[in-house]
Amino acid sequence: MSDEKQEPVGLTRGLTNYGDMDFARYLRLSMASAMGYSRELMKKPVIGIAATYSEFNNCHRLVPELVTAVKRGVLAAGGLPLEFPTISLGEVFLNPTSLFFRNLMAMDTEEMVRGQPMDAVVLVGGCDKTVPAQLMGAVSADVPAIQVVTGPMMTGRWRGERLGACTDCRRFWAKYRAGEIDQTTIEEVEENLATTAGTCAVMGTASTMASLAEGLGMMLPGTAAIPAVHADRIRAAEASGKAAMMLAAKKIRPSQIITEKSVENALRLLLAIGGSTNAIIHLTAIAGRAGIKIDLNRLNELSDTTPVLVDLKPTGPFYMEDLHVAGGIGAVLRELKPLLHLDALTVSGQTLGERLAQPAGYVDRNVVRTREEPLQPQGGLVALFGSLAPRGAILKRAAADPTLFEKEARAVVFSSLEDLAQRIDSPDLDATADDFLVLQNAGPLSPSGMPEAGYLPIPAKLARAGVKDMVRISDARMSGTAYGTIVLHVTPDAASGGPLALVRNGDRIRLSVQQRRIDLLVDEAELQRRRDAQAATAAEPPRGYARLYRREVLQADEGCDLDFLLARPNKP
């Protein structure tokens, strides 16, 4: 008989420290008995279920139903499912922005997964910053984990037109600002944009991150695009509970799945689906928790060799429900197969290559194109560098006007979100369609915490004159549901003293997508004079998470994570 000590399983893992481990085990099982669990169940492997239901989060309305299905899968596979709550980030219900709280949710997830006795964890979430936060926490805790998403909304119908949040909400808001529709009409649209549970129906940030979770290998194959209200969504949750038991038994951890190869696969997928610019920040943060650096120069190399294959809004006419029936993310990955690292491991226990070797189902080529006949020959995103963005900026060229890609123009500067709100619709605003709109102090170190304010509205007087797009530049983010020629994530941001803070009205800026550059055409002597005259930065928040965030948050090129949470093997 072997004397080798077996690793604790289930409720006997990670005992509370009372100075007497036998007492701790006895006390824990005693308290577990109060929950009504049988002796037999208390000996089983424990699968934690990180549940993110909140009445401040419409995307997560059906999370309880998914949790119930996960529990069925765990029980059927012989485990004990234990649900626990974490922070939930409802995108439109948070102030100043959900990105500000993403790292707090990641910390909550990491510590609860690490601190409670579980052999594996199922992460249930969906809204924009929720999935990144859960994956960041899972990588850091490195307990076997699997992601389950809530799924996208179904589209609604209004006056014979199909509507889905939130690209259509921006389209109609632009019409309202331009005076093309009245107050009654915009109120009708408001009531028909979001008509079911689930995340936005387009390839916004939530859908992008669900797709990337599948591309990373952290979600069961074929489950990213299933609509929230579809019965397959419930079946996917049940299957994920069963898969979590397999991960626990085989001890397959996130650190074995999220690797340099799988991260590069996810970047390829992001470029091919024309995904959200937010995903660059989130994927950088997830990778950073594994000690993997995403280089924006490498992003450009991948973008040059990765075609856009998916024709979803905001860049095309289709919605996530169409992608689901068209073949899902599996159809996209099969087209990208020659470009992918096929030896990357997934939570199914298979490699990506083994998954893609299975028979392919029906693919609707109106929605998912072939590599031979892509929508665009190059990827949807491109990184820009230059004197205005020494550490990079991002442009979603798939959603932009190519006629604006090579342009030099005058800067019209807004010093803050408040300044933007006060002046953008003024009849006296000195701006033409040929100018560049520039927003400062909306980056990660600003009081606003890098909101989705990069989609600067077209000045009202220009919108009424029929202007649909202009070059807009900022250190802010843009919703994945938005569109336009918008340069984002300018790094370093203005609040940290980056070059963006030095731009003044009338300065000349040169944009060249072809050369991957964005430059402020002001001589160094003048810039130094402006630096010397710069006012002091905003005071540090007096307390709480805001103070911790302000002290530790990193720039966009490092994922806006907190510095002390990154994985740095050589860091003491």
C-alpha cells in the first residue's frame, strides 16, 4: 500500500487555519452538514460556480437559469456544485465606467476562487467587462476553470426593420441629433432596441470577448454565439458543468490553456471577426496575468495577414443570432486554420487542431466568408505609432471610412468630457468636416477612468449638414458597437502627461494608416514650452478602491490592469 499522501479533494481543500487542521476539517464538515448536504455528497469533488446575477445588469437576467443547468451537469458527472456570488458589471449602470471596476471584479473572482475549497470553477457571465474580469481572475488563481457566457440578445422588430442593441441605437441617435427623426420616433426606437435578456446583439465588446474566450480555448467549442434565450444556451451550461469535472480530474489549469500560442490565436480571431477595440485592452490584461506581453507591432503583423471574414454589425448587416446559425466561431476558426497554432489546448481536453479536424457543419457564406473571398483582405484593427502616440493607438479600420486614412488636418481640441459636452453642439464651434476632433483627459488615469467616449459625436451643425464621419482622436475607448474613423487608446494618456495633453486648437496632425503613424506636427521647442506650462495633475482620490486604482492602474498598452496584479516572474 502506497504511503504517498493524496491531495485533498472537495471540501477538505484549503482548510481554514485555526492552528489545528483536524479540527478545521471537523468544523467545516459540521457547518456543511447545516446546508443539508449528505455525507456522500460532501466527499465529492467540488465545482464552484461564480454567479454574476444582478438586477443592475440586464445582460445577466438569465444567469440563475444557467447556474441551475451547470449544477445539473456537475451532479450528473458525480460532483458537488457550489454557487457563490461575485461582483457583476452592468455596462450601462456603472459610473464612471465599467472598465474602472473590471480590475476590482477580477480581484474578487481571483480571491474567492483561491480562498474557497473548489477543485474547479465555472465562470458564468456575459456583459462587456465581466468575461475579461473572470478570465483575469481565473488565470491568476490558476484553478481549473471554464467560461460560460450568457449569450447575445435576439433582435427586435420595429416598423418593418430589424433592430439590435447597440449599433442600431447609435445609428438612430445620430439621426435624432441630425434632426432626421423626432422625439416620438426616438422614444419608440428606445423601446425596441433591447427586447430580450442577453448581451448586445452585434459584434460589440461582449460578443467579441465571448468569441475570444472560445478562441483562447477557455469555453466549450461552439458555445460563444448561442443566443441567450435559445435552449442550446442552457444545454451548453449543463455540458460546461460536466466539462468542469473533467478539468478537475485531469488538473487542466488556465495556465496550460492561456499561452503565447492561444493568445495569438485569439488575436487572429479578433482581427477576422472585425471585433471590438476594447478587446485589445482586455486580451492584453488577460495575457498579462499569465506573464504574456502583447506587442502592438505584432498585432500589425497579424493584421496584415488576417482577412476580415465575418459580416456582422457594426461593420456589416448581420447580428450574432445569424452567426450562430451560420456556423458560429467554429466556422471562422476553420477558415483561419492554416494561420493558427493547432497544438493549443482547450477546456474540452482536445487541442484546437483535434477540434477542427471534426466534421464541419453548415456554413452560411453570406455571414462567414472564405479566406479566398474575404470581406476585407486585412484585419479589422490596426495599431498606430508616432509623436502623438509613442506607445501606440488603435484604429478599427473595418468600421472606418478609407478616404480618411491618409490625411493631415487641423485639430479641434476638447480638454475634457465636460468641455466636449458644453461645446460640441454650439453653433459657434470653429470646426469643419475636414478637421480632426481631439478629446483629452479621458484615458485610464483621468477622473473619468477611460470611458467609451472616443465615439465623439459629429458636431450638431455638421451633422445637420449631412456629415456622417470625421477623424476623431482620444485616449478614451469606443464601444464595440460603434463605427467611424476613430483613433483610440492614445498612449501615454493625457492625464499622465503624454503628448496628447500638449495638443492645442489649430495644431496640425497627420494620420497615415498605410504607414501606421499618427503625428503631432509641432516642433519640440514649442512642445517643451507647453510642458513647462502644464498645470498639476488632478489630486489623488482620498480613499477606497478609487485611490488604489489611481496609484496602480497601467496604460492601455498594458491592458489597464493594476500594476501589482501582473504576472512578473522576476518581480519579488
